[in-house]
Amino acid sequence: MNRTAAVHIAYMGYSAQDMLLEVQFHQDGRRYCYLEVPEELWYRMKQASSVDSFFNTFILNRFEEQIGGL
């Protein structure tokens, strides 16, 4: 997983083979997996000026979520 400079997201990682985005939050330390996330969104999220805003706009409530890591 990659450390971020985001306010809410501590780490994020991606498995292209499984199309899984993994996100760990600063607040509670929990990891969440988001299923069937296209690789293009992963690249865009890594390059976003605000990772938190990108996540809230393009990932949250748009992909199935599971608590736990990859």
C-alpha cells in the first residue's frame, strides 16, 4: 500500500488482477476494499490533487465495499 498525504486516507493500494482498491483511513485505521474498480480510476486517484475529494466523488458509494484488506 502507498502512504498518502491526504487528510482522511492514510494508505491506498490496488490489485489490477483483482480490480480491488484498498483504502486505510487515519481516523479508525480500518481498511476497506472496493470491488471492480477500473484500473484507470486507480491511476487518476494517485494523481489527484485531492485524494480525499477524488475518493468521495468517484469511489465512495459507487463500488461494493468490504471491510478488510487485500
